[in-house]
Amino acid sequence: MISLHRLGHQAEEFHLNPDLIVTVEANPDTVITLTTGTKIVVAESPERVVQDIRDHRVDVLSGALNRRRQEGAQPHGVHARRAAQGMLLSLDRAEADAPAPDPVEPADGT
């Protein structure tokens, strides 16, 4: 979320999800148009709003990258390969533990 102030209400800060922003215009006041069609007039300059959006996205991406590093993430193929190997091992164990089948007797009784 980014923190902004409505024009004329600088003491009252509000938070806006930057993913909802479609345009930021100067008319001469800064007007933010949302995906819903709602227009919000804010006290901040368009340049400041755009910089806040960039900073927010950098924070989100760097947080995701740091989390991935902390978890010791493996490339996508490694997880699938390990899962497949685990399934094969469990099938091999099941076959080894299964009792031997009874010999089949001929149908004619000989």
C-alpha cells in the first residue's frame, strides 16, 4: 500500500493499493484514476505518487526474493524430479514387501 493525502485533508492520511491505479494525471491537481473508474484527487505530486508506486513494487519483489533465498528454493525441475523419485521408491518397496503369488494350477487338474 502507498500512503497519500486527499486534497484539502492533508492531516488525514489514507492507504491505497497501487495495483488499482490506472492513471496518475496533473490537471493541475493530481488525479488518480482507479480500475473501478473512481477518481481521487490527492495533495501529492504525480512524480511522488509514481515514485511511491515504484518503491512499493521494489519492496514486494525484494521481499519475495529474500523469502525464496531463505527457504533455499530449488529450481522447478528439482521438486518434480524428487517427487517422481519418491514415488518410484515407494512402488519398489511395495513390490518387494508383497507376498509371492501362488503358482497357477492348470485348469484340467493335471
